[in-house]
Amino acid sequence: MAQVTGIGGVFFRAQDPKALAQWYTTHLGIPAGESPWQQAAGPTVFAPFPASSDYFPIDHQVMLNLRVDDLAGMIATLTAAGVLTETRAEWDGPWGTFARIHDPEGNPIELWQPPAA
């Protein structure tokens, strides 16, 4: 049986697509736009949440989760650039460590550093 082999893209609407693509490139190193992003191999979680979940803002249907290799370093870089970051001890556990940010249009982004193998 044929199977899906991974996520081929993330597409979402934006008020200012060019500016938002530049923000993702500048702050997160993602070559947003027409250029494919070659990612490092690693785990991907695909999980529908209950409509009532408060794990991410209730007024958003989705939250982008990005895997990082150095969460503390990423937080320091983002903070220095004026991007507000949030961490909570209850988010961390056997799955790894987490932080939250929002892009300039208010989309929630979870930064995830999986535990060492």
C-alpha cells in the first residue's frame, strides 16, 4: 500500500506574505517562499487536538511546531532580536523542551528540542 513519506509543505494565508516570509527567514532560518527547505531528518508529530484544547491559543486552528537543535541558543537569538519568547516548566518532559513565540501576524509557533537520543 502506498504511504505518505513526510510533510511536503506548510501553506497558510498572510496579510503580507513577502514580509512574513522574510521574518521566518531572518529569525528562524527558514527559506520561506518558492525555494524548498531541505530539513534535517528527525521526528515529526502529526496530532489533531480536541477543539477545546488550551495547549495553544483557542482562536487558532493550528500551531506550527519547529524542531531545533539548541533551544537555549534559539531563545537567546530571538530575544536579542526583540521576539518575545515564552517557556513553562510544565511544557518540558520526556518529549523534550519547548518554547513558544508568535510571528508578526500572531500565528503561534512552538519551538521543540527533542531529548538527546
